[in-house]
Amino acid sequence: MKSTPVSMIKIVGATLLIAASSLAPLHADTFPNKPIRLIVPFAPGGSTDIIARAVGDALGRQLGQPVIVENKAGGGGSIGALEVMRSPKDGYTIGMATVSTTAANPAINPKIGYDPVTDFTAISNIAATPNIIAVNPSFPAKDFKTFMQVLKANPGKYSYSSSGTGGIGHLQTELFKSLTGVFIVHIPYRGAGPALADTVGGQVSMIFDNLPSSFPFIKDGKLVPIVIAAPKRLAQLPNVPTFAEVGLAPVNRMAYYGLLGPAGMPKDIVDKYTAALQKVVTDPAVKKRIEDTGSIINVNGSEAFTKEIKAEYAVYKEVVAKQKLQLD
């Protein structure tokens, strides 16, 4: 058997090193070369879906490939999140990240099947939005003071809808209940869209929802706003107090909507997404569509969004522990 000359080994080795180094930076140069799936882990019509569709087409134009929005509802957002987690880490399947999927739901459900910090790559936040309690017009209260009087006088009589067990609407309402001593029955749905439909239809008395999905019904008089989680009163709803104003500061937390992918996504692809998002939100039509919902644009990049997710997850783990919350 002939031995390979040392000089040949060196040549082959050098060739492989050159090839490897030339391939390393090509992720972003060649990405994307096919359509991208953007998974929304809730049903159509909710705030997550609204934000996703507001940026999806424009993001596709920036990246040069279509961004196809797919709704994968169920499990308080966990079904869609799990699909993103199990996808290849090549950047062609990404998902919407919400407080429900990355903090509230994992905090209350130890069997959810993923860790929101270690099983995903945080790409960037997109926007922060207020959360609001709104009631069906038939509810016998139109302001916060009367709302509290009615609930305290009728424990268990009224119900509230949410986007699903373990979602932000569920946990924030339970936190609200624990701080005020009221009792409202929880009716979970497979997303904010169907939850809103039944609240507007009168099958459920009220909803604790993200403002973008509720706001059109509020404008049309089909829902009555009671109290909002926001840094200050909104220009769109100047007569609606914040939770901080009514003495419920712990509930005064806004929701975020961002992008994430499976763990281990190449950094150059993550950075390309962030750069594209930064351009997308300067588009006047996209900017207006997001801000008209009462949301605040916040494209902050991977590092900052990772810290945001960690912090929110820690908050809701503490809420679950202190209030002894469990899945229904």
C-alpha cells in the first residue's frame, strides 16, 4: 500500500481550509433563496396575527423572497412554538414570539415541551403593545369604579375569555383577580380571534386582550374599554385609566411581539433579519398600521430581545408561584 506524500496532505488540507473559510460567511450572502414560513402560534384575527401580517409582506420585499404567514393555533401558543423549535435552523422557518409563548405559558406549564430561553434563537422584538380589559356592551358597567362594584357584588356570575390557558390574558387576569379579590370564571379559547368573537357576541362577559385585536371592536362600540396596561393613557382612549392609576401597578405590563427561530440559527442570518426589520418599520404604511393599534415600534435586535424574554419569563414564574396557579 502506497503512502500519501506529506506534500499532498498539506495541499489537500490547505484546500479544505480555504473551502471551509470561503463557505463560512455565505449564510447571509445566499439567504434567502426560497420562501420563508412565518408561524403565528394563534388563530387569525388576534394581535399576534395582525402584527405578523403588518410586517410579513414588507419583510419579504426586503429579503427578496415571500414570507408566508401560517397560523398554528392551540395550547396557548405552544403548538406553533413547538413547530418553530423543531424546524431546521437554516432561517426558513421562524415564528412570532409573544409574552404568552415565551413567558406566561411556559411559566404555568412545566410539561410544555420547550424552554423559552434555551430552545429558541431570539431574532428581535418588533413592537410592544398595551393590554386591555374590555366588556360586552350589555355588561352593567362602563367605567372601572362601577366595574369593580359589579364584580365584587356578583362573585362567579361573570366570565372572561382569553387566547388560551397559560396565555398572557389568562395570567394577567388571574393576577388582577388575586390583587382585587374578585372571582370571574375563565373561558379559554384557541386564540384571541375566537375569544373576541364570543365576547363581542355576548357569550362571554369580558376579555383581557392585547389592544390591536380589540381596538377595532372598541371603535365600533362592540366592546367597552375599562382599564389598560400602558405607561400612560393612550391618545386613542383618553378616558380609559391605566392599571397603575387605579392602584394595580403589577398588572400594568405591556406585551411584546417579536421574531424567533429554532436554537442555533446562524448569527449572520439573525442579523440579516434584524436589518430587514429595521427597514420594514420605517415604511410609512407599515409604521402607521402598527402604531394605529396603539403599539410602540421596538426593533431591538437579538441580544436585547433575549434579555427581554428572560426578564418576562422570570416575572411570570414568580406570579405562578405566588398565586399557586395551575393548568385547568
